Amino acid sequence: MRAIRFDHTGGPEVLTLGEVPVPEPKAGEILVRNQAIGINFIDTYHRTGLYPVKLPSGIGMEGAGLVEAVGEGVTRFVPGDLAAYASGPIGAYAEFHVGAAERAVKLPAGVSAQVGAAVLLKGMTAEFLIRRCYPVQAGQTVLIHAAAGGVGQILVQWAKILGATVIATVGSDDKAARAKALGADHVILYRDQAVAAEVRKLTGGAGVPVVYDSVGAATFEGSLGALARRGMLVSYGNASGPAPAIEPGRLSRMGSLYLTRPTLFDYVATTAELDESAGALFGLIAAGKIEVEIGQTFPLDQARAAHEALESRATVGASLLIP
Ligand SMILES: NC(=O)c1ccc[n+]([C@@H]2O[C@H](COP(=O)([O-])OP(=O)(O)OC[C@H]3O[C@@H](n4cnc5c(N)ncnc54)[C@H](OP(=O)(O)O)[C@@H]3O)[C@@H](O)[C@H]2O)c1
């Protein structure tokens, strides 16, 4: 099968297309013939070495397609089911993917492989951030960074469903229009405007009880400065580089703040949690309450161009590779 591989860390140019054997499902595993592959920022961290992986390696965490074969003991799927997965083993950028049946979900009727691959990882991330990591309550005002991106778009819509007022940040006027269309009440252009000062203005000086920050290095200080007393900074990504170290006493001096650095894989650690998270997400999609934007699609052999687009902030919504 055709698969994207890399044998040393670096820029998008290290990604190369090669031929590797189709993997065989062992006991408890399923083989999925990918119809669509989700591109996620975490793939760039694996490629650069920010999150180390054993080399040489495949790349990619997310995909969807028909179950081609099941290993011994699998009861969760039968061949022909439409399945999606959003976890390891790394190597989704390929024609086939093998992984544990218990880490995959069946796509409900009406959800295509393309939508499944675009939304499972990003949407379950939004789910755990907004319902479990810091559960947003109706009437609260929340700050969501990179609101026109893959995870950001889902977060904005979910926050509105929960009855929050949303302050969104984006990097361009086009993305501002997109965030507004999805329900954001206020939009800050964080490349030009000072985030903490703008948030104080919009909240009568109080600040917000929670900031969802996927940008990391570039936004960290502004996020802390935007928080209300006892507010929580949910730092969940590194799009601009990792957030800096912080001395705990600063959290005290800034108003008894909380800081957490969560990852999806600890919030869908069991199959029950995975099914609950995916079920909540697909329920809202089926009800027409969450819209999934597939902003860009690339053929499998264009993985390099896809990474270049994602890292240069040129994408909106989710991006897919099509094998
Ligand atoms: N912790 C977890 O479990 C978890 C799970 C999934 C995703 N994430 C994180 O969530 C974030 C979003 O992931 P995604 O796949 O949906 O990507 P994305 O949001 O579609 O793309 C990243 C966006 O970040 C913004 N950005 C700001 N500064 C940037 C910079 N220097 N370089 C590149 N982008 C920059 C850009 O939007 P603007 O142009 O509007 O600035 C860009 O479009 C990533 O940080 C990812 O690591 C974390």
C-alpha cells in the first residue's frame, strides 16, 4: 500500500510517499481501508520531534473508512462497517490502518467517512475540554483562541450550545467572519490587538473564568492576563510553540488562577469514555447543532503541502488527505 513515512525529524519536506506491506490485524485489532485521513496539528509535532516518536515512522492519528478485516476475538465490528479512529498507532497517512477495535468507533448513519475523519479527533477534543476539563456553564463568558481552526470551530459552536458568550481570537479578517458565522459574540484579531486588554474591555474589567488556548507560546501571557479571579487557563496545544514554564506563585499573585495542560488521550482513556465522547459529538452533528467544515482536501501524496498549509495558518476548519 502507499503510505507517508519519515526517517528523520524536520520540516514538511521530510514526509515521503513509499510502498509498505498492508498490515494484518492481530487479536483485538481491525484493518480499516481509509477513505479519508484527518490532518491534525499533533502530526506536525511528531514530524518535528516536539513529541518524539521512534524513527523511521509513519504519521497520522485519525482516519475513517470501511472495516476490511477483523482480528481474532473482535466483536465490536464486522467487515463492511464504517469506522473511524483517532488514536495510535501512528500511521494513518496510508491506504490502510490497523489498530485496536476498542479504540475505534462505528460512524452513525448519515455521517460519511470524510466527516468522520474530519471531526473525530478534533470534536472529541472540544467535547472533553468544554464538558469535562473545565465544564462551561450557561451565562459564562469564555475565551477561545484560534477559533476558525479545526478544534476551534467545534469549541465555539459547543460553547454556544451550552449557553456561553464567546470571545474568539483569530489571525485574519476572513477567519473573523467565519468565527462570527459559527456564533462567536466577539472576535479579537490577536495578531494586532492585545488580548488581555480587549477581554477586560468586553467583560467590564472582570476577565473570563476560562481560556481555551491551543496557540501556546504566543498567547500564554495574554491568556493569563484575560482570566478572572480563580479562572482556569486550559493550555491544550502548541501551534506557535510550547507554552513557557511558570513559577506557581505567579498564579497566586494573578488571582488564585488554575493552569492545566490536558491531552485527549487521558480523557478517552477507556472504551466507555471514548464511546461517550464520540456519541455526544455525533449526536450534536446529527441534530444539526454542530457543523463540520472541511476547509481543505489534499491527495495522499500531497501530505507535505498539507503540512505547509496547516503550519502557515492558511487553513480554515479541518483538513483531509484522500488516499
Ligand atoms: N491537547 C489535546 O488533546 C489536543 C487535541 C487536539 C488538538 N490539540 C491542539 O489544538 C490545536 C488546534 O489543532 P487543529 O489540528 O485543529 O489545528 P488548527 O486550529 O486548524 O490550526 C492551528 C491554528 O492555530 C493558529 N495559530 C496561531 N499561531 C500559529 C502559528 N505560529 N503557527 C501556526 N498556527 C498558528 C492558526 O489560526 P489563526 O490564523 O487564526 O491564528 C492556525 O490555523 C493545536 O494546537 C493542537 O495541538 C490538542
